[in-house]
Amino acid sequence: MVSRPTYETKSDRQNEFKVARYLANREGLLAVSMPLRYAVDYAVVNDSGDVHGWYEIKCRTNPMKAYDTYLLSIGKYHSMLALQHNSGFPVFLAVKWTDCLGVMGIPAKHTISMGGRKDRGDWQDTEPCAMFPIEQFKVLAKAKGLHNRSG
């Protein structure tokens, strides 16, 4: 098995936590970080620790409308579908762009195309991806308001 570098930074994880906390607080729930082996980044739980849903969080450096679609690894997408099916709790994809925070439920209408990054020189960055039309995301907050939220 070929091991891959981990590109996620401490800053990335902190940004994802802010988004997860914001989303959980909206529902009166708590966000609990999942181990790396999970298909999602966070479980959303009540005070007793009972799971109410799941979030995969992405933080991007471009505005929401920079692209017509949002891409997600088809392997990640299938793992999210399996988690939703097996747990009985909904899985959501939350993306914080530079201008807003958007959320969409899984499964969602998509096409499958080859996609990914080409700027790191890692051949494994390009793979089959589920391509979701940007219009499927519900905008929940402006990014500025999300940064100013305390807690």
C-alpha cells in the first residue's frame, strides 16, 4: 500500500471546527470531532452524546460561485452514503467559501467526472469525483458573520 502525505494543517482543522461548532449551535447540539478513519469530520450530538447527524466540513479559499460545481471524491461520497444508511442519521456536506457557508444533504444530484488538484504534483489528487451543482447548497451565513462568532 502506498502511503500519502497529509495535506491538512492545524489551521485547516481549526477552521473546520469553527464551522462545525456554528452548525451544531444552530440546532442546540454539540459537534464532536471524528477519528481520521471516519467518512465524515464531525458527529452532531445532544448533551447525552446521542448522535443526531454527521457533517463533512470543507473550507475553501475561493468564493462560492467561482465554479459551477463542487467536487467530492467518489470514494468519500460512497463512504458518506454508507454511514448515513447504516447509522440512520443524515449526513451533510458543509462548505465554507470565502464569502459564505453552504450546506447540502447527502445524497444529492450529481454527475461523476475526473477531478481534483494538479498543483501539488501528487498523481493521487486526481480521481473520479461526484460533481454537485452549486445551486444545491443552501446558504446559511455570510463568511464574515461566521468569523465573528464567539465561542
